[in-house]
Amino acid sequence: MLRTLLGIVLGVIAMMITVHGIETIGHLLYPPPPGLDPNDLDQLDSIVASAPVGAMALLVVGWCVGTIVGSGLAARIARHPRVAACVVALVVVASVVAMAFLLPSHPTWVAVLGTLLPVPLALGMAKVAGRRGAQ
């Protein structure tokens, strides 16, 4: 139980660092306008509405890569790899759902991919971690 909990905590941390890193790259490639107040949801929502497809695609890539990294680490550490990996994926999905409600101008395809892809990716990583543990 403790190993599974440790795997989940470390997996979520790894996922968050990975997503943040990829989002930082996205901000370098597609910089926000000067003077943007990141605490103003109306400003953020209007920027999201006009964001290029590449910037939105990087968001989805960040969530997917973050899920792979975080769930893979969680599954590798945990005694119950599927559970640990899926919890990490569900944190990603919950974050995407929250983002979709807070900033409703995100394209539908971003929200759909962000909610549909993490769980299968996590299950795949749990399967990979299970094979490594059997060797």
C-alpha cells in the first residue's frame, strides 16, 4: 500500500514537471502577448481563443507525455501498477476538465483528446512496467 501511494505521489510530481516543461516550450514558441495577467481568466480565455493550432497541439502533447512519464514512474514503483498509473492519468483528466470549464474557449478537440488519451496511455505504461518487473 505504501509503495503504491509513493508511486502515485512521485508519478504525479513527475507528470506535473513534464507538463510544465512542455508548456514552457510552448510559451517560448508561441509567446503570450506582453502585459498578460495570468490571474485574469478573461484575458487567458481570449488568448486561448486566438491561439494557433500548434500551441494547442503542444498542450495535448504535454498532457500525453506527462501521462506517460508520470504513470510509467508510478507503475514502476507501485505494487499495484495499474492502479497507480490510472490515478496519475485521472489527475491529468481532472486537470483537463477543470481547464475546459475555466477557459471554455479551448477548442473542443483539445478537451476531447485531453480526456480520452491519458487513461489508455497509463494502462499501456502499467503493462510495460509489469513486463519489466517480470524479467
